[in-house]
Amino acid sequence: MSTPSIGYLYAAILLAAGFVFVIIATSLANLLAPHDRTKEKLQTYESGETPIGSARVQYPLGFYIFALLFVAFDVDIVFIIAWAIIFKQLSLFGFFEIFFFIVVLVLGLVYAWRKGVTRWI
């Protein structure tokens, strides 16, 4: 066997061992865990407080869109940091590439702002 084939064999063994471990652990948990349904077990738990009212509250769609904007801009910061680390190697092409990237981000933010997504109420 050559060296690359041995690497694939090790990876396959590790993958199979992972699957076997997950199946065994899940099966044991299902066998050993108590399954009795008590009133306390079925009650909604929220930081040790007794819940008041229904847990089914409908949030405005704007909250979800605002959260998606946050995640999108958070991920973009990761790209900008990675770009800043290798900035000297990229020269002028890298500068214009990130400039275009930031312009697209700003246009997206302006669009969201005009649609009223950034307003809470």
C-alpha cells in the first residue's frame, strides 16, 4: 500500500468508529434513561421561573430580518479581517476588490435602511 491509500484507510476507520460510537451512545441513552412523564417534566422550563402565559408568542418579522442582517455583517467582518492580514500581498488589485466588497455591503445596508428593517418599532 502506498502512503496516500493508508491515509484514506485511517480516515475511513475513524469515520466508521465515529458512527459506531454515536449509534452505541444513543442506544444506551435510550435504554438507560427514565421515560416516565411527570407534571414537572412536561412543564416549560425557563431559568427556574414559573412560566406565565403561553410560550407561543409571534414576533414581528423585522426582528428576524434584523438578526439576519447582523449575521451577514458579522460574517463579512471575518472576510475583511482575513483580507487585512494578507493586504500587502494583494497590492492594488486586492484594495479594489475589498473596496467593491464594502460598496456592495453599504448598498445592502442602505437598501435595508430604506425598507425600514433597522427600525425597532
